[in-house]
Amino acid sequence: MRRRSPTRRLLAATLLAASVLAPMAVAPAPAVHAAGSDHGQHGRHGQHGEDDCPPGGLDPALTAELDRTIDEVREQAGIPGAVVGLWMPGKGSYVHASGVADTVTREPMSADLRVRIGSETKTFTVTALLQLVDEKRVKLDDPISAYVPGVRNGDRITLRQLAGMRSGLFPYTSDPGFVHDLLSDPYRSFTPREVLAYGMKHKNTFKPDAQFQYSNSNLVLLGLVIEKVTGRRLDRVIHERVLRPARLHNTLFPTGAEFPEPHAHGYTDQTLSGETEDSTDWNPSWAWAAGAMISDLHDLRRWAKVVATGELLSPKTQAQRLMTRPTGFPGLGYGLGIFETGGWIGHNGSLPGYETVTVYLPAQKATLVIMINTDSLSGGQEPSTLLARAVTQLATPDHVYDGSATQGRGTA
């Protein structure tokens, strides 16, 4: 197995990535087709809501090609297990689970398992912030210094710039000391201010709004803003103001390493040795408002439409959220805690051991969700991006999920 120093990679729930794959010795496992109230697969469908796809699977030829392609990409990229869900109104729906959820017991991957969703947490945190904007309790152009003291250039960095990844704050996950401390004891708990301190040791990387740079420091600060304004813990705010009204019953914001069953085991090569380890129970507190949350296929499917269409926000605020700006990566624009690529709107997530993609295509009212239990890169790209690109090339050839953002991930 090829080893890789963890300091060569951004250890974060991030969008941007680059490195080499440390292949995982995982034998292929047969596909497992999910059963459930909304997990249609190959013609087996349950009850559908008013905004769901009609009964019946996708075209049989397309279904067979998707099956073959997903399994091929999964095996080539060394992904232990994968779940892919695609819902296309007027055409049908598709759920495909293959590989294993546990490389020791060989438990098959299935569509009812929870995973850690990494940076998809950002969509929840920013939604909570934008609700406060709607309530006129904060303004997007307020400086962060009005809420959190001690931020470099904080009187010139706005909440809008933090949500849009244009603050210029040094990402704490790029600090070598942070990477060492986390990987030396990945079960330890970090506080938001502890992780911010790693980044605050460094000078800002550019003037506010000068360019795009993905940084988890931005979202941790927004989490602190939400707590200050509401007087409540962020996990409670998101549960009561976002998860409950969105009817996401299998999604949670953990306060520690808790991980409710059933869940897939996660595998990462972001370790001090460079060897692949089971990271299932690593404590995600270091990612907090930027990447600590947990969810499943059912909830992510619903969330994709909620966040892309602004169900929890006013039309005016949602319009501001979706005003994407260039990122420097062809085909990718970033708004306020959300991106657009190939017409797909949403976010991806990466945390040691897990990757996800949750996106919505307004042009076809289609939803794509991908969940995998590794974050080990393949040819310098996120394996979830490889799957998303392959699926959309087949299912929505005029709207291909562009993985170019994974080229040039910051290094720690």
C-alpha cells in the first residue's frame, strides 16, 4: 500500500481536494437493492409523495448501464461501499447500494445506513444563519467583529464573505500543528475556539472579498454567530429551526463521537502512518459547524430540494444565497454555503472515512445523492466526484456534475 503523509492533504470536511490514492484491499461485493417507503429500485417501489417520481424505475437500459458503471467506478477507486440515489420526475427513480459497509464482517452496504456527511453540514449552518437574516436579527454585511472578537481583520470581514468563502482567513485545517494534534488522537474533543486558534496563528491569505478560498474557519465563526444571537447551542438551533421543519428525522448534529445505528463503517488513509484505518468513531467535533453532521439517504434526498429551492427561507434571501461567484475552478460557482456545477445545486462532503454528494437539478427537478465510506482519493480526485460525474454523464448528459473543483485542493 502506498503511504501518504497527512500533512500533504487538507484534513477537512471540504469541497476542494488533491492527492494520490492509497488503494484499499476490498473485494467486490454484490449490489444490494434497497427496500423502503421511498427507495425505489428496478421497479420495486413503495409509497410516493406528491413531489416524488412516479411509480416505476428508470428505463431498463439506463438502469443496467448505471449499475455497471457505478460498480466499475467503485471497484476501480477502491471504495468499500457506495449508495447512489437518483430521482427524476417523469422518468422514475433509482437506488443502488453495492460493496460493503464493514470490511471486517463483510456486512453489505445498504440504503438505510447513516453516514457522516462532512461539509454538507455547511448547508445546514448557513440555512440557520439566513433564517436569522430573514428575522432581521443579523445582516449579511455585518462585520464578524460585531459578534466574535479577536478575528484578524474582523472589522472588515462580513458574514456574507464568511458564508461565500471569501474572507481570506487562514484555514485552521491547513495548520500542521492542527493536523498532528488531530491525528495523534482522533477521538479527542475540540472546541470551536480551540480549532480557530490554529488558524489565527497565521496571517490572512488575502484581503476580504478579493478571491475564493475554501476554509472551515469561516463556518466555525458563523456557528459562533448563531450561538451568540440565539443564546443557544448550535446543535439545538439546527435541530429545532432546520431539521424539524424540514422533516429530517434521521439527521443529527452530534456533540461528540456519537453515531446512531445503523451506520456504515468509514475508512481513511488520513493517518499519521499513511495506512488505512477504521475512522467510524473518530470524534468530528473539530469540524463542528463546518462538517460534523450525520444523515442518511432518505433525509439527504429531501434536503437536496429544501436547500436548493429555499423552502425554509424568504425568496429574497434564497436569491442572495444562490448568487454564485467564480471559484477559480472551471464550471464551479459558489454562493452562500452552496455551489452550482453543471446546473446542479447543493454541496458535497468529505470527512475522514466518508464522502457524500447531495445536489438538485432545477432544470429537471431531479435529485442525486451519493454516500460512500471512504475519503481515500483516486488519481487525485474525490471518489464521490468520480461517481457523481459518471452517473450524470449517463442520466443527465446535458448537466454533468463537474469534478474540476477537486483539482488543486489546499495542502495542510
